[in-house]
Amino acid sequence: TAREFYVSCLGAVVNEPTTNERQLHVNMGATQFHLLRKYGKAEGVTPVTAAQRWAGEIELWTSERLDAIADRLTRHKLRGHVRDGASDVLRVRCPYGNAFVIRHEAPGSCDGW
């Protein structure tokens, strides 16, 4: 699921005050993603049937070891991540198909995400 990918694997934090029945809001540093929730018909609410897909790649920087993120992706059985050891980059797609490039930042140059 998207929550599993963003929170359990990438380490994002759920922003409870702005999360609602239509969207799950997760934070990674100064970035916030609004993720579609799957739900049935709700009175007065137009169903959203397609998740937002970004053209190109979304680039994230982290001070966390990329191996740790890759291990969590594997542990949660989320496939499709590729580790490029030569450039210290992890490439992965979220459940909606968005492409992420995760780069390791030098120690001390960023705080988590």
C-alpha cells in the first residue's frame, strides 16, 4: 500500500492534522505528499479514482544509509527498487508508479530527510 511504502519503507511521518478520508498526508523533511486513500462511495464526496502520477523522477536526499531503506523495501516485499552502488543512488517506484531517485547525503549535511 502507499502508506506502507511512504511510512514504513521510506520513513515518512503521517501528518495527522491534515489527513482526511480522501487523502493521507505524509511528511519527509520539508516535503509533503498527499496520497489518495481507497474508499467506497461517501455521501457528498466525489470519488477519486486515479492517483496523481508525476512525469519524470522525484529526487530525495537522505542521511540514512540507502542499504537500510533497500532492506525495508525488501522486508515489506515491495519490489522494483534498484541500488546503483557506483553513484550511491536508490531508484524505486511507489505503488502509484511515481519514480523516486534517493541519494545519500554526506553525514551532517541534512537532518534525516
